[in-house]
Amino acid sequence: MAKKVSKNARIAQRAANVGSGRDFVKVVKSIKNPETGHYTFKELFIHKEEVDSFFSDTK
């Protein structure tokens, strides 16, 4: 059987993995076509800190 990993060890592992894929999130933005009224969806994987700027763009 495998040994259990203590909580402190897991926190240390998380600190060592800074900048890994856990800092990225998938965002989906719906964009309405003014001519037809249909929606298209823009899906991206971006860094957590850029989420607000992604949704604030009105393009």
C-alpha cells in the first residue's frame, strides 16, 4: 500500500508547481451576430489573471 502524503507536503508540492497548467482556465464568451441574431462562442484557455480583461473586451 502507498503511504499517505501529509497536508504540508501537498502544499509544498503546490508551491513547487507554480506556473504550471493549474494557473490556466477555460473561458467561453458568447458573441451575438447583430445581422442574424445568432450566437457564436469563443473558447480560450487563458491565465487566471487575464480573465477580467477577456470579458471586459466588447469586440
